[in-house]
Amino acid sequence: MSSVWIRTRTTRVGKKRYLVCYRLRGRYGREYSAGTLDTLTLAKTRKTKVQGLIAAGEHE
């Protein structure tokens, strides 16, 4: 089962960035990035989109 999550990081300047990550093959699968975004709203939208693509089998 694949999972998608949002990781928060702080830049050198002190701004927050949101990294959308996912795995395709469970705990030991490689971690992929779906992009780094400026706002949490955009990150949540991207997370939903990635979940839909994985569910449809169009992730590669």
C-alpha cells in the first residue's frame, strides 16, 4: 500500500516550505517527491492529486 504525506521544512531565511512525499511499495519502497510548495493549501491539493493518480495506477 502506498502512502502520501506532507513534510514541513524551514529555509535558511526562515520561511516555511511544504514538501509532498510518497512511497509506492510500502515501508521499504523508495521515497519520491511530488514537489515543494509555498503554501499548505497548495500542498494539500497536490497531496490529493497524487493520491488520485496512485489509486488510478497512473503514477509512473
